[in-house]
Amino acid sequence: MTLRACCIHGHFYQPPREDPITGEIPPEPGAAPHKNWNERIFYQSYKPNAELGNFSRISYNLGPTLADWLEQYDPKILAMIIEQGSRNYIEHGVGNAMAQAYHHTILPLATREDKETQIRWGIADFEHRYGHKPSGFWLPETAVDLETLEILALCGIQFTILAPWQAESEDLDVTQPYWVKLPGDQSIAVFFYQMELSGMVSFQPNKTQNADEFVTQEILPRYADQNDHDQLIMIASDGELYGHHQPFRDKFLQFLTSSALENHNVNLTYPGLWLKNHPPKSEIRIRENTSWSCFHGVTRWSGVCACALHGEWKAPLRQGLDRIAKLVDDQYLDFARRHVPDPWKLRHNYLSVHLRLATVEELLYAEVDHPLSREQIRTFALLLAAQYERQRIYTSCGWFFDDFDRIEPRNIIAYAAQAVWLTWLATGVNLKQHAEEALRHVQSWRSGLRADTVFDHQLERARLVHEQSKLDGS
């Protein structure tokens, strides 16, 4: 008799919302009665799911920027989430938690260096919090290309999860993992979630009112009776669905994973554990530059897409930010190459400073083979901080919606302004005019707000705060 198994994957993530100058999240009126959306979702989803023990029974990824915020806001709940993921690692030698690209960058649209930084930062954050290396890695929006998978494999990642339409196959069996062959005689395992069930959980609340009925009416019929292979059905959705997007679905998730599946002889599992006894038997090709939330590839984050109307501002925004990123990179590389053999490696390792595991000085001593002056260390500190801000400009939500005049695009412009400001403090090179020109053609179709206006406002704020701090002697 073949084994019937089920896995529920929750993608838990919030983008960086902090003001880059204050480090605080400004009030977000739409989140009332809470101060901001992170707080509102915390009480509706993260806290109840942790208290119900759901993170111990599902496969999940906890976005690093969300984990950062949780660490400040309620470290006890973060510790519960981490402990529940670590429990499975202790018992089985492989955990149910997955790593994630640090700033939720759409990786197929990124340079190779940015892909590597985002992946390495995501892995470093995971190791810091869980105490072991991740075996799986969640790709933001499941956006994929072969170069991204190649870097994952080079970093020791064993598997990822994709949508079924991201496979180049006419007869895909979503109950089985597959190998994807990569350059350099490498390979990575890929799981494909069950499309209809995942859609029901995400968008049809009437289907998830009763966990037992969901198993009998929706899950069990998906298993093939005449099949000589053990079968795994995977359901994937945003983790915030459970309690935030859909009230009481945190309770549904608890009942589904603690009793309903078991009552009907369905084994509860997760990808890393499944791979131990069920390695892929077949190979498959992926459809590059595809994602789970846009049937138009990755166009939603780079241009006009039917998934989000009025996207004419997105291409010039990406082109503008690409230009600003290169200007910031050129200044960083010009200085760093005088002192370190590999400036990109130095940036890849910089997350240890953000996590307060090392100082910039300690990081530099590991890479530089000659003494540095205080001024040179200060310059490195500012340029690396600019690189951190410059990574934040590619947070995916900046392009997700239909208008530029929203908090998400304005936030990524604020991060771009901060990167330019820190670069000026480090080098004395003023990139302001170049940045304004790069952003001039980005405009809201609804309000007329322009990106260069937002940029100038943020840059002026940074200057005024800096001048005030000098007056205060801080």
C-alpha cells in the first residue's frame, strides 16, 4: 500500500517598513487600531499561530525582515516560532523551516552579485536564528531562473518549492519531487504545490470552514488510487492567510495538521523530511522568469502587466533604480578594491554587522591584509551601510501594486535616497543630480506624484537630521 502524505507550506513575510533615518515604522492609518500593519498582522496571525503550535507542524519560511521586526517587538513569540521549527531538526536531523532571500528581491530581475548577496544574507540570517544550515530556500514570489537555482546549489541548498505552471512539462506529477539539472554538474530538488488546493485555501474561505470536510472532500480525492509511488500533496499559501487575510483560519490550520489528516490516514510531513526517504526519480526543466503570483512571468515587477493595471511607471522605476544602484556600486567598488581582493565577498559577509555578530572593524580585519586608518574604517562603514540600503530598494512590494503613489514604492525611493546620502558622506561624491534624472520619468497616474520629488524630500530630511546631530554634538 502506498503512503499518502500532505504538507502545508506557509510563506510568512513582511517587507521592510522602517524609515531609513529613524529606524522606526511611521504610523500607518490603514492598520488601525494598531500603529502599523506589522502590529496588526502580528496579533491576527503570527502570535496566534505560534501559540497554537502551528509552526511545528507545517513547512514554513520566516522572512528575515519580518524576523528582524519580531525580534524587536516581541522576542518571546519569535523564540516560539524558531523553537517550533528547531524541534523537528532535533528529532529528524532536518527541519521544517526554510530560508528566504533577505529583502524579498525578485531574483531573476537581479544581477548575479545581488542574487548571491540576497541568498547568502538569507542563509546567514537563518543560521543565526536556527543554529544550523537550511536545506530548503523559498524564492520570493517563487520567481525563478537557472542562475538563481545554480547559486542556491552552490550555497548548499537542497530544494525549493515552485508553482506547477513553472515546470516545462505536459504531464507533471505534483505528488513527486523532481531534479533540475544545473551548470557544473549540479542539481537541485524542486517540489511543486497542488494548484487547485492551494487556490482553495487562499481564495475560497467557504472551503476551509471545517478541516475534516476539507480533507475528505478536497484532499483525499487528489490522490491517485492506481499509483505505485508514495504520494505527497503540498498546499502552499501566504502564511498571513491563517488569521489575518481570513479570520479563524489559524484554528483551521491547527485542526487540519493536528488531527484531521491523521484521522484519515494521511501522513503530515515537510519537504526536507520527505526527501530523506523519497529522493527525486525524474528530471524536469523549469520555465525561467516565472512566478506564482503572476501568469505573465515576472512582468508585474518590471513593466505593464494585466495582473495590475496602470503599470506604466514600473519599467522606468526599475531602470532608474538600476542606474542609482550602479552609481552607488561604482563608488563602493572604487574604494573597496584598493583594500580588499573581493569587494562582493565583503558585502556578502556584511550581514554579520547588521545582526550585531561583528563590528565593521572586525569584518574588515578578516578581509584586509594591511592596517587601515580610522578614516578608512569609517568610509568602509558608510559604504557598506549604503550597500544595505541599496539592497532594500529592490523589495518586491515596491512594484506589486497598480500605482506609484503608495507607501511601498515611496519606501524604496527613501532607501535609494539614504544609499545616495551615505555614499556622499563616505566619499564626498554627490550623486543627487544623477539620481533625480534617473527617477524623473516615474510618476503616479492617480496623483501625479513623481519619484524624483520623493527622492529629494528624503535626501533633504537626511541632510537636516545630519546637520542637527552635528549641532547636538552626537
